[in-house]
Amino acid sequence: MALTRRTRKRFLVLFSTIVLLVLQSFQLSQSETTLTVFEVELPDFQIAPSSRTEIDIPSANVSQVFVHVLKPAADSIDYSAIRTSVNGRATATVSEIVSGVRGKVVKINLRLQPEYEFVTGRNTVEVWANNRRGRTYYTSFVITTATTNWNQDFNYHVEKGPTAKNSIPPQLLLLEPERIIEFPPNLKTMMVRISGVATAATAIKRVTVDGKNVQLEAANEITRRQLTRIANAERSVKFEASTTINSNTSEVVVETEDSDGSRTRVSVPVVPRKPGVGPQIGRRKYALIIGISKYKNTAQGIRNLDYADADASSLYEFLQQPEGGGFRREDMLLLLNEEATIARIRQALTTFITRASTDDLLLVFFAGHGAPDPIIPQNLYVIAHDTSVTEMSETALAMPDLRRYVEQNVKSRRVVLLMDTCHSAGLSSVLTRDLSNNLSNLYLEKLLYQEEGRAIMTSSDVNEPSRESQKWGNGHGVFTYYLLQGLRGTADANEDRLVSVGELFRYVRQKVRFDTQFQQNPRMLIGDNENLALAVARHR
């Protein structure tokens, strides 16, 4: 009996010790969960270290970014276990890590190499750190300039005036032309119409076109309402002018200057007009089209969509028409809603896309959610119909896996990828942990655009939702609506009755941006597919 009592006593002591250790571990884990580990600092604009994941800055004139790794977490993180990236590019070659009073500091020098410089618009800074116990910390920061490159076909440059400090430089939005100027081969000279809007924090001093001052007028109320995202819209002025170009003209330069002496310059390239390249005789065309509006696990916070399935169905039907390229039905695979399970999507990426041979065209379209894992936000996924939030790695398509499928199974030298993803933030923060910045489209672009023969267009920029509404074609996403409109002929800028990849992508990007007041900004990479014809334009 004494032995039994002694044994029970030891057991109770051991059990109490284990419970205490578990509680301490849990409390430590809970404190680490709420701990601020990273902050970002922008010395050029005197922006102090901040843990805010979205930060606005006046312009892209940034020379340095400091990422702070804070104590107490920093005490268990070695220097070699910290890495950072800017706009998806690793920064090891342009940064140094030093000791600081509050922890460790990664000093990123963006001017050491030109490819690291901030762009006008949205920029991402990511940081990963592993502590000695194997835990990974991660945060992404989205840093957005007040100035915007309204048209990525044009070259956009900002110069701060001698008296300007942290004020927003003047903004310059060209309404005409909307794209690169193509000079016809049969002309000696051509008149180009220039119109646009300029704004400034102070006042616009002048606007010039090819060095010549143009007349300025106060922008009317309608124009200001249309440009809700342009800073200082209440002080906007509009202008119209014409300039003559010839076959030797390489660009048309529009510049504005404010009363602080800051300047913004937009250069519109001028290129010789080239004919579109029609489909080669004997070339077959394959299309994998996926649209998911209905999701199985909505109780976990995955939101249903209204029109992603309609987008996919409309594109599927159009591509089979003669003007849509005449895709044969047997060369197409359509997966909608319940059909678009993770198993079916993986099967399509391992079997169907292999059918396109070297000289064939492969088109891949996806409409649905793209989102980070709510538990491990550095892991990004394309969400399938049956994705489970608690098992993302098994039930969603990871970005690296998508790249691997494409790399291993695509044989075609001509691939067009159209990704209408990141609708409505993907996962609700009501039933899941709050999500960090959504960088899905950035990594879709970087992972899939590996060869010049590929063209990729994503529906929105970093951390932007993709909009859908009844107002676009009685029920479409705005991206797919203009995609269909462009393929039907409205994107045929050079009026050769062929809609090329370059024409389509530029048309869709500009229409989406203007129709959403620049709240949704598609990303695109064309490669060497500029003149690859996708559709035959109808008579207009």
C-alpha cells in the first residue's frame, strides 16, 4: 500500500510538471504569435520604423530601405538566417545586416543595381527569418507611391525640385494616346494628338509637348470624378495639343513642372508598324479553361464568387468561333465549379497540357481565388473548388507546384496564360487568421514567365482584388469582360483585322484601369509574342 501511495505521489508530481511545461510553452507560443518581429523604415522620406504592412510614399525616388528584426525574437535569430526581397527579387547582393539597439537591421541599397530600384506604383518588401529552434517568421510590406505610372507602355520619370522635401511630385496622366505610337510604313509624317491631365500638391507651372508649352485649362468636375485615385485632383488642369512625327522619331515627350520645381516626364515610344502574325498552317490550338464561382468549404471562410464560372464559359464558347481562332472542342478542357477539384486541376496540368506540341498554341485561363495560406502567409496558392483552409498544402495548388507542372509538361513554344485571380481577397478574415498582403499575382508572373515564348497577364496588381459585377456584360469580371471585348475586335489598334497578344494585353490593361478608377491594375509580360494573332477582328 505504501508503495502504491508513493507511486501515485510521484505520478502526480510528474503530471503537474508536464502540465506546467505545456502551459509555459503555450504561453510562450501565444506571446510569439502577437509579437512584432519586423518593421520597415524609409530614410529618404523620414518614415520611421513601422510594422504597418501597407505604407504610402510620395514617389519612387528611394535609395535605401531598412528592415528591422526586433528583440526579443532577434536574439535567437542568426545574421545568416535573415533574407529579404524587393519586388520578388532576392536582395543579398545589395544589402548588409548590422546590429542595432533594438535588434538587427537589414540595410538594402536600391541604387547599387538598377533592377532593384522602386517602380512607380506598388512595391513589395518581404522578409524571412528562422530562429535557432526552427521557427520561421515572415512579413510582407506593400509600399505604394502617390505618383502612378498610368500606362506601363510609357516611360515615367520623376525629378524632385530643389526646394521640394516630402511633397508629392506632379502627376501626369495621358488620355491620348493610350498606347505606343505605331508609325505606318507608307507615310513620311504623321500628326499625333496629345491630351491629358496634370495635378500638383502646389500648382502646375507648365506642361510641354516635345519641349513646347501647351495651353492649360482647369479640369471640369466630370474629369475630376473620373480620376478619383489621382492625388490633388481638385488642383488638376487639362491640356490638348498636336505634334508632328516622322519615321526617325523615337518618342514623344510630355513633361509637367510644379511651382516647387519638381518635374514629371512621360515618354511615349514611337515604333514602326508591323503586320500581325497569323496562325501557322497546320498549327493546332489547345485551351485549358477553369472557372470557379462555387466553393465547397465556404464555412471555412472561402467566399463564393458570382461570375468566375460565367467568365470561363464565355471564353470557352468564343474561342470555338471562327473569329476566336476556331479552337476545336476536342482540343479544349473546361472545368467549372465542382469539376475544378484539386485532383482534376492537377490531372489537367499533367495530362491535357502535354497534348500541345512544339508548334501548337496553348492557352490557359483561370478565374477564381488566389490567396496566401492563412497560417503560413509566405505560401501562396491557387484555390480549387474543394480547397480546405486547414489543409492548404494538400488541397490547393501551390505556386511552385504550378510552375513545376508548366516546366515539366508544356512542350509548346507559344503559351498564353490569363489569370483572373485574387477576387475579393480570397479568404475571409472572419473565420481565419487575418491575412498578410496578397502577393499571388506577383509570383504567378515571376514563376510562370520563364521563357520569351510565354505571355502572361494577371487581372490585378499586388494586394488588389479583382472586381466582378452585373454592370460588365450582364455579369462578368471586369478583366474577362474586356478580354472578350478585345478579342472580338476592339483591341485591333492598327486595324489590320487581327488581334495580337500585344494589342489585346494593352487594351485590357488600360480599360480595366480606367473602368475601376485605377483600383485594379492588371500586370502583363508579353515576351516575343507581340504580334502573335489570337483572334480575327470583326468589321467595325
